[in-house]
Amino acid sequence: MPKYLVLPKIGMNMEEGVITEWLVNIGDYVEKEQMVVRAETDKSIQDMFATDSGIVHKFLVEVGDTVPCQEKIIMLLEKGEAPPADDAVPAAKATAGPAKEEAPVATISAPQPTGAPISKDGRIRISPLAKKVAKEMGVPLDKLYPSKEGHRIVKADVLRISEELKAAPAVPTATKGEAKGYTPLSGTRKVIASRMRESVAKKPRVALTTTVNCENLMSFRNMLKDTQKIGYNEIMLKACAAALRTFKDLNIITHEDGIITECDMNMGIAVEGANGLVVPVIKDVDRKGIFEISTEFLSLVDKARNGNLSMDEMSGGIFTISNLGSYGVESFDPIINAPECFILGVGAMIKTPVVIGDEIKVQTCMKISLSFDHAIVDGAPASKLLQKIKTLLENPIMMLA
Amino acid sequence: MSKKTVREALNEGIREEMLRDEDVFVIGCDVGVRGNPFGVTMGLGNEFGFDRVIDAPISEPSFTGMAIGAAATGMRPIVEIMFSDWITLSSDQIINVAAKMRYMFGGKVEMPVVIRIPMGAGGGQAAQHSQCLEAWFNHIPGLKIIAPYEPADCKGLLKSAIRENNPILYFEHKRTYALKGEVPDGEYLVEIGKANIRKEGTDVTIITYSAMVKTCDAAAKKLEEEGISCEVIDLRTLLPLDYETVINSIKKTSRVVVVHEAPVRGGIGSDIVAEINERAFDYLDAPPLRVGSLNIPVPYNLTLEAATLPSVDSVMNAVKKVMSNE
Amino acid sequence: MEQSKLDQVKKYIPCYKPMEKLPEGLTIEDVKQMFYDICLIREFDLKAKDKWRSGKIGGFCHAYYYAEAIAVGACKALNPDDYITSTHRGHGHVLAKGASPDYMLAELYGKVEGYNKGKGGSMHLADVDSGIMGATGIVGNGIPPATGAGLSAKMKKNGKVSVSFFGDGATNQGTFAECLNMAAAWDLPVIFMCEYNQWGIGTDFHRVSREHDIYKRGIGYGVPSVQIDGFNVFEVYEAMKEAVARARRGEGPTLIEAKFMRLLGHHVGDDQSYRTEEDINDIAVLYEVEPLVRTREFLIEYGVDPKEVEGIEQKAVDRILRSVEFCENECTEPTLDTLYVDVFADGEIII
């Protein structure tokens, strides 16, 4: 039988505490009376002791949660003890740290089929039969996902995934002996993986690359910076939206066997989130000023890093910017974020010899690459769009036009 | 074997048992000279005399209680309550006497009484002539409940019921009286407590009884055309309920819809779903669903009435819902 | 009436009494009004029967005609705010108590404009504003609520009386005996009006009871009880007048046994196969003493111009024609969003 640590009552008036930090990790052996958690009480932030001994199997609450005294916070197992049968691995809660695993799920835009099985409360939505069959077949629950986003995992899903797992080369036999380890993809990673594969499979992409002279862009940013802290990403968001708006035919996303037209200028930007890639979306960028965009952008980035983005904040985009310039990447052609049809890969700003008139001058330039879905969009209109983006970035003042 | 209506099958069942056992008698309002409003007891009074096919005054509580008393003293009465809605009048004697007498008296009394109860809505009979109240009695230990559909089952189960030494509520559905089917001539018994798989299927189990069998048959046929294979179970007996058949079917299909005409809330379906959850949870791929009437008195207006009762569409929708995994 | 016919009538209605003189308290204008009400009920049910047969009316439809003397005579003695409860055969009570044939027929048509918004139909007509506490489809089922209305009238001291209409069949239900006892014990202002039509669907009352004088059952419970000619609207009125006065004086209940004969089937689709041809021929004489015929005769013998009498009958026919037109042209079907309405009080909906 598992044992549980509860939040101890350490003051006369203490009724609850806000969990601020775990002082132990999953797998650690804890002694009774050992400090295991840091929590904010009505008085101050204090370390709390373990109410029992054992190996930490699972955190039952999350950092940030307000927990009443005497509520279970950690599940302990004895060495070699199997977890209880109904241990449905509420993944979000089982992981240390602030990340919520459902967040990356939300990077999936509405019409996409695949999805992860974890619902908002952190439970895996799986039928009793599917659970039983998975157990019998030895398919780990965290490998399961339903055939359609938001649906329950049923027996048919287990059978399908079991076949997929058999077909997939697991750890190659030859190297099995030497392999240092094998980690199955986590829920988040799996979502990213399946989305990338899906996009590559369904969206034949072509990348068009051009060079942007950044001299005006830099002065423009400096000018703005006097008023409010502004990064290039925000300006690029605005420029892309302004460019896209002039091509009504390109304001599209794909949906089933067709396209949805006349989409709003909701622009996504790839960000490194708590558990990997996420794409927060800023709505109606064409109708917002750069300062407003910036404020929104910074708040979304903050949420992304904390794993707090909502579904709404990650859906509805029609165009994504992926900027790897800060890592020194010169140019790249990113994979399209389906169901969108465009993604702009932004490279580093580099001092470059440029011919101006008959002189060679050193100016700052960067390469931008527009990947587009060639199934839906032809080369010429995509080139025009890229050209427009380039023009606006080189003459940012034109964004006002 | 010959084609007979439910009405004729019931009549034949009563007649054969009256011939077989002179302790069998019929009592109820209008059962004798008139042969009951639906013709079920037609001709029996003339054949067996009006001392054995007794026209009672409109005194349901007491003539039901009297039948119970006669049963306890060696007779085998068949009581008829003209409309199931009025079983409420007799319920004291059924619940507090018939169901409990044997147990209270240390097993020293037999209670071979059958109470026939025509039930069900249709045609604007309104709130006091339409109800299906079988679930009330499912709650009472000591009673058995039968609610057949097929003419052959009607005969076979009625004959078995008459020979039982337990109090049995036998629900007939008014809408089925004219239904025709092959009925074995002469001695034919159907075991109480056994369900019948009407149609085998692999995707979903539809559990039903009484007139809703027809609705479910039609729904299953249409669903088959849409590629959903339904297994249709006619429970026939509601208490004791054939959970073996039910659970085996669910092990095969992992999805289940229970359909009855009575309102959903507190219906037999609620009990069945609870049992399924307890006994077959690990075989379920979807939550079991119940289909029944709306939780309102049956309205008079025909459009409102139709919207109140379960339909082929509502059964199909429920099946599609359990199939959707949503 | 010749003696042989009279004997034949008395065979079925031993308390038969001719309508000879205007009862005390009624004018000839009152009688004309009562005749109009009788005609209205007759015409209403003739039309209801037609419409049931043509499928415009669903469910069960039990016609009241030939019993009009009881509803009309009884309600004539009541105030508009007195209570009545009715039966499955209740169209007459409801009309006589003052309900509109338009909204009644609309209810039979299942329309929103109907008294029960299309949810009750023929067997459950109710117009609480006219003191009609509703019809019930279960025999003997309206007696306790009527007695309860008497209890509330007594407790509230509002001077109202309550009348329960029921048939001879109901007198074999426990509710009848139980309510007679309580109404007597507590002096409740209740009138038990037994419409003794001698048939319970297909069962002759005489086959299922030993004592055929129902009024005697009331005496057994200490309730003043009387047997009257149920085809005679004056007899009913006078018995009721006395019973109502007693009730209002606080002297408790009365049982009135109004004996007559059901001259038609149980409901409008009943073929009466349980009645022999002989029986049917035998009772044919009663058509000469049924209430519409007798009241018409009385008016003419009293000196009212036959043309005026005919005019009254025609007026009732026209009135019901207007109701039919109202139902067929001006009424609307209820919509499905009304399904859960009125299950609970104060608009609460519990799905």
C-alpha cells in the first residue's frame, strides 16, 4: 500500500499553504521529519517536514497550488513496491516543476486530427476497456492517444498504437547491449513529433530566401525603444501582418480538403516553452500598434516559459514567425505550422558588405526564408508576399501606409 | 405453430392454464362479459363461467388484495389492472402483502398470483392512461417482473408465471396487442429470467424490453445500413434480470445503450447501467447510455406525446453517441 | 305517459318523477337558460364525437349526453366560486360550471389555447378560475380532492362548497367510503353527487353489488342522502339547493344519488358489444324521458313559443359551430419547448 505525505499544520492558525518549491525529487528516499516542501503560509514561506518515510513516487499537488493542511501532497512507495492499479499517471501532476503538460497540446489548431489524451484536469481520458487491454498487452498508457483530438482513448486505439509500436524500430537489437538508455517520447514531445510529421507529409513546402537590409529597421527600433522596450520580433510580426493583409488570397488556412479564406491576421511566433516548442498567437496584429503587440507578446512569452498558455492563446493563427537569429543561425527553412500555409524563418543580423551605388559599404543584413505550402499556394504569389515583407522591413515607415 | 397476435397468445395462455388447473381464475374490471377492453380475456367467461372469470367492481385495492388472499389459500389467481397507471391503487396489497407474506410468515405461505398490467402511451391517452411503472416494483424484494414483446414469449411466459409460486407482475404493452407472430400451439413454456438475443451484432449492445423492442429493431436495422452492427437483447423478464446474457454481450461489444419507454430517471435502465458498471466496468469502451421518456407526465397533444417518448431516432442518436468516443 | 311505458321507465329509474311545475326559486327565464345549457352540452359532445371519429381529437373521449340534467341542475344551485371535481366523463360538468366551449374544445384538439394548454385532453379538463378543480381519468380518484376542497373551505371559512361528481362505479372504490366518513365526521361542506348511469364500462352495476340503492351507503356513514330522478333537471336542482344550503350552514355533507341510464357507449368509440339487442330495445323508452326532450316539453307545455324553444336549440348549435371554427382556424399547436413547463412550480424546470 502506498503511503502519503500530507501538508503538516505547523502553526496554530495555519489552515492551508501555497506550495512554492519541492525540496525532493521523484525517486528520492525521504526520512520522516526531513524537509520536503517549501510552502507559503499565513505567516511566511517555510519548509515543511515529511510526515512519513519512503520513496517519492508522485507529487499529488503542483507548485502554486493552495493546499489545505492534512491534504495528501506526495505519494510514497516502499522499495520495490508496485504503484497501485488505479495510478492513472496524471502526468501533469506527476512531474516536478511548474509545467502543465496540457499546454503543448493546445499548440494544435482546431481542425487537426491527432492529439494527446490528457484532459485539462490532468487525467488521461481512457475507457476502462482500453485501460485493461493496454495493461494486458503491455502498452504504456503514456503512449496512447485517441484517433481524434479530444476523444476518449478506446480499445481500437490501443490495438492501433500497439501495432505501430511493434512496427517501429525500437532500440536496435544490435546496439541493445550498449545502449545507454531508451526514453519513450513524452506526451508533449509526441505531440510535437506527430505534428511535424503530419505537416511534412501533407504540406509540400518550398522555401524562398531573400536578404533584408536592416539599417532602417535598426534605426526604427531605436526610435521606438526610447518610448518602450521593443524587440525585432514584434516589428516583424507587424510587418508580416501588414504584408499579408495586402494579399487577400493568401489569408488562408487549410481545412480538410479545402481552405478557409478571409482569416483574421492572427500571427504566431515560435517560442521555447517550458517543455519544448510552443507557438503563442497574437490576434488581429494588423489592427494593433507595435507597442500593443509588444506588451502582448512579452506576456505570452512569459506564460509560455511557465507553461501557462491557454488553448485560446495558442490557436487561430494563420502565419508563424520562427526567429533563430539570436543563435547565430544564418538561414533555415522551417516546417509549416499546419493548418497554416506560411512560416517565416528569420536568420541572424550580420554585418555584410553591400554594394550601394558604386561603393561597397558594410551594412547589417539578415536572411529571411518564407516556407509555403505548395499544395495550396503557387511560387509567384508566395514570392510577392516575401518581397512585400522584405520591403516593409527595409522601410518600416511604409507599414503605416 | 400458427400466426397469432399478442392478444390471442395471451388469451390462449390463460385458457390453457385454466383448462390444466381448476384453481386458476381471472379477476378484474370488465374481464368477463366484455372480455377486457383490449379483448385479452374474450370468450373465457363463456367457456369457464363467470365464477372463474370474475367481473369485479371498480375496487382495485381490494380485489387485488383478495386475489392475494386467495393465492395464499390455495388458488392461482390472475388479476387484471385495466391500465398500468392504476396499479398505484393496488400497490399497498402488492408491496406490503404479496411481496412479503412468505418471508414474514417464515416461508409458510405460497403466493402464486399473477397481476397482468397493460401499460404504455400512444394516441393521446394522456397522463393517467399512459405510464410504465415497472421500475417501482423492481425496488421491492419478493416480486418478479415480466415484460415480454413477442407473441410466443407472451404466451410462454404467462403460462410459466401462472405456474410460479411467487407474486408476478406481468406488464403487457397496449401498443403490442395486435402484433402478430408465430406462436407454438398447446404446451409452451418460456423460462422466467432469460433474455433473448434478437439480433447478434459486434459494435454495440442495445438492451430493451416490451414495445421498445420494435423501436430498437428498427433503429438497429437503420444503423446496420450505416455500418454500425447492433446486438439487440429483449430482456423479457426484468426481475430476475438475465445479467449473464447482458454482460456476455457487453464483453463482445464494449458499448451499451438501454432503452425503455418509462422515464429515464429512476427507470429500470438506471439499475441495469449500475449493475453493468459494477460487473463489467473493465469491458466498457464508452459510458453506458439510457434512453427513455422525458421526465415529465405524458402530455395529451400528439406532437408533444411523440416528443416525450423514445423513438427510432433517439435510439439511433444514443447508439451513435456511444460509438463516437467523444 | 301511458302506464305500460311508465312501468318500463320505472323498471330502470324507480324514482322517476315527471317535470310538472317550476321549482321554487327558478323563473321560466332560468329554465330557458338551463335548457340552453343542456343543448350546449349535447351539441358539444355530438361534435366531439364527430371530431374524434375524424381523428381531430385523440385519446379517449367519453360523451356526457343524456346526463345533462345532473350537471346543469347541480351547477345551477352553485355560486361561480364554488368547487367541483369531475370525471373521465366530464364535459358536461365543465360546461355547466361556466367554462367556455371554445377553450374546452381547443383542449380536445390539443391546442395551446385549450384550458390545459393541450397537455390534458378530454379526461383532464380543468378551469381552476371557474372552480373546476379538474377531471380525472381514474374512477373514484376525484372524490378525495373534492372532499379536500371542502376541508379548505371550512378551514378558510370562505363559505364555499365543494361538489364531487362521480359515477356508480366509484362508489365501490375505497375513496368513496373513506371520504363519506371524514366529511360526515367533520361536517365538511361537500356534496357527493353520484351520477348513477348503471354501467361501469361493460359491467352492469347490479352484477357487482348487492345493495343497488347507493344513497343507503351514505346513511350508513351518517350522511343525509337522497335518491332522485337523474333525467329530471328540476329534481337535481332542488336536491342540490337543499344540500348546498345545508353545507353553507355548516351542517356537513349530502349524498345525492341521481339515477338514470347510460344510453350510449362507454366512450365514443365503444360498440357496446356487451349489451344485448334485447337490452338495447328495452331501454329505448328512456329516450322519451331523457333531459333534453323533457325540458323541451316542459317549456312548451308551460307556454313558451315552440319557435323560441327551437331558437334556443339553434343558438346552442351555432355556438358550438363557432367553437369548432375557433379550434380549426384560430388555434395553434403547442411547441416542444413547452414540454417541461408546468411540471414544477414557479417556472422551475428539472430535466
